[in-house]
Amino acid sequence: MFHNQTAVITGGSSGIGLALAKELRLRGARVVLISRSGVKLKKAQTVLAEIPGDPVNVFRCDVRNYRQLRRVFQEIEKSGPVSILINSAGMVHPGKFETIPVSLFRRTMAANVLGTVHACRAAAPAMMSRHAGTIVNIGSLAGMIGVFGYTAYSASKFAVHGFTQALRAEMKPHGIHVMLAAPPDTDTPMLHEERKLLPRESAAINASGGLLSPKAVALAIIRGIEKRRSIVVPGFEGKFAYYASRFIPGIVDAVMDHKIRKAQSGKP
Ligand SMILES: NC(=O)c1ccc[n+]([C@@H]2O[C@H](COP(=O)([O-])OP(=O)(O)OC[C@H]3O[C@@H](n4cnc5c(N)ncnc54)[C@H](OP(=O)(O)O)[C@@H]3O)[C@@H](O)[C@H]2O)c1
């Protein structure tokens, strides 16, 4: 299914995006990575070169910059049609609401929401003209359940969720499959940085959500693409939390409030 397909991955130089690049390459896809740091892109290229396949093309671009991103997609399309777009570029900076500057909300929304919108807007018209394509937007479990310490991040990922649902409905008649992936905590460089900033209440809540490897998340996403799912929540704990938040939201709130009180009281 992926053989000779071109997959463009924003945020493909690290974490979940890099794991997806590896798995897609193993399945015969041509992968193209987009992110900001040339050093990280070069490292990812070296890692991916260990897997046989076409050369891995990389583009340095900030997904917040639509004009630049559109030029990158025009450049990529010159060497072949983009079959799969994966939006994995993103950022998180947790903290209690009253301590987070409004500028951080703007930055988070620009990277996570507008970055995703920009790449979809740059890729969709060509996919529509071919009546084929797949778009995967990486949201988060924190984009389905609002979590203590993540006001900026949860707001941005709820927006990614809503955007993806609406886009799915619009793209389906054009033969384009649009899917949201909502991973729980995943062992990536982002999580390591995030944990340094976590309020203890957030850490107490996250501790019950499980921890997945980037490979496990990538494999769940690939299965979702193959089965043309609209939403993928990787891992048992993630699925449990997602369904609980939909069907028994009051209980989920009560459990989280209990964990917050316990963390604030300092009791183990
Ligand atoms: N790790 C988790 O626990 C977790 C859980 C749920 C959802 N997610 C989501 O999964 C996605 C990937 O996260 P990850 O954990 O794999 O993080 P990661 O290892 O830090 O990777 C993030 C990638 O995005 C790129 N990036 C960040 N900002 C960018 C920008 N403005 N323009 C272009 N590229 C940008 C980074 O490269 P440069 O910095 O060089 O640009 C890097 O390649 C994110 O959307 C994240 O919110 C992660």
C-alpha cells in the first residue's frame, strides 16, 4: 500500500514523526521530512539511510510560515505527487495558567494549529485534483481531555481535533482520507523536555495514562491509514481514557480532581 508513495512528514526529524518515517520507509515509501533544525534533519537522514530505499529529502522550514511551506510543497511535487501528509510538528510548554504568558498561547496555537492548517492547505489542492491522498494530523489525548497544566496545549490540540473532523468531512468526497491520531504520553525528546516543566498535579494525572514508544504509536497510525480510520488513539490506557471521557465525563473529572487534591496535599 505504501510502496513508491511519497510521504511528507512535518516534524519528521524526531520522535513520533521520525518513527513514522522509519516504518513508512520499511514499507517502501519515499519519505520527505520538514522541520526547522538542519542538525536534527541531517541526523534523521543518517538514521533513515540505514533502511534501503530512495534518498530521503529534507526541507528546513518553520510550519508557522505558510508562504515558505507552500513553496516547499511546490518543490516536492516537482519530483512526484505527495500521497501522504503527516503533520507531526508541534510544541508543548506546560505550566499553571496564571504563570503562562499570553505570548506562549499564541506560539502554541501558531505551531500546533496553524502549522497543521498550513501544511494541509499547501497539500490538499493537488491531492484533490488527483482524487487521492491521505492526511494524518497528530493531535493528542490532551486534545480530547483537558488536563491540569496544559491550558495552552490542550486548547491547541482540541483545535487540531475539530479542524481534522471538519476537514475529513470535506475531503472525503474528493477521495482523500483524513485521520486524527491522538497519542497519550510517548517516549520522545518532547516528553523529556515537557517533564522538566510539569506541575506536580499534571505529573500525577499523567502517571496513570501509560507511556508508549514512538514505534508503537507509529504502528498504530499506519494500521489506521491502512483501515482508513477517522480517529486513532494508540494504546490501551489511551483508548480507555478517550472512551471514558466521552461516555462518563463526570467520573473522569472526579478522578482527575482527586489526583490533583492528593498531589496538592503532598500525600503519596
Ligand atoms: N510525546 C508525547 O508524549 C506526545 C503525546 C501526544 C501528542 N504528541 C504530539 O506528537 C507530535 C510529535 O511530538 P514528539 O513527541 O514526536 O516531539 P519531538 O520529538 O520534539 O518532535 C517534534 C518535531 O517537530 C518539529 N517542529 C517543532 N516545531 C516546529 C515548527 N514550528 N516548524 C517545523 N517543525 C517543527 C521538531 O523539529 P525542529 O525543532 O527542528 O523544528 C521535531 O522534528 C506533536 O504534535 C506532539 O504534540 C506528542
